Amino acid sequence: METSPKFWPTVIGSILVAGLAWTGIWWWYRENVAPLELIPSPTQTQDETSTWKTYRNEKYGFEFKYPERWNLITNDNPGSDTYNLVRVVNPDRPERKGGWTNEQFVIAYLIGECSFTGDWIKIEQIFRRDVCLKPLGQDSLSARLVAYDEDATKVMDQILSTFKFTE
């Protein structure tokens, strides 16, 4: 059986027309239909401080959260230029040899004006950050954060981030 002399040109022409039609549709679609944007599903972030305890001081009108395992100590060292209203101490990080203090977060009544920068500084074996919180007449309310390493500074900053005045 012989094929018609017009058979192959018709097949090739049909393939070319179909290819051009497909290219035209693809071009139009690309130019006129917005691409699908993948929108990430919202992830629920758990508040790391949600299980923490809250300390509230009615006299000076403030509160803050602290890790539930930490020890709370109130009203220590009266009679000095800095009166610790409250401090929370990490029981897993005891006092270091050489007289270095425990890893702790302290809210203190400071006799005189507060002039701290609020930056973390490294002093030999510890990191320390002193923050002015509120003037109280000629005196001040301040926070001292003491950490043994950079990871601990993040916990201290989390504690500080929960601090707020209630009045």
C-alpha cells in the first residue's frame, strides 16, 4: 500500500501547528496567570516563659517571670548602697571559686542616680549586664544580670523581657 504524496507534508505540518499552538498557549499562560506562591503554614511558637513562675512586688509596682526551678531570695543585703529587693538564682550554676557570684537576676533599689549602659560586659569569668529600670526620686530601680556564658545571657535576657511595671 502506497501513501499519498501529501501524507508526510500533512503529518509534519500538523506537528508544527500543534507545537506552535502549544508554545502560544504556554507563552500566554506564563504572561497572564500569576504563579502560585507557597505560603508557609503558620507555626505555633510556644512561649518559653509560659511555665515560669511570676514574682510581683506591690510596693514598687513591678513583676517578672523566672524559670520555675530557680530560687527566689527577697530583701537581702540591707544597709548597703544597693539594696536587693529580689533576686532569682540558678541552682544548677553554683557560686564559682574565687568569690564569683551565682548566676542570677537581681532587681535592686539603688541609692543615688542610675547611670548603667545596659550592655553585656565580660568581667573575667562572668558576663554582667546592669540596666536602669526606673528613677525613684533621687534613687533608682535597677536590674543586674549575671551569667557564666553566652547561652545563659539569653535566659537572663528572657527574664528581663518579662519585666514590667504594674502601676
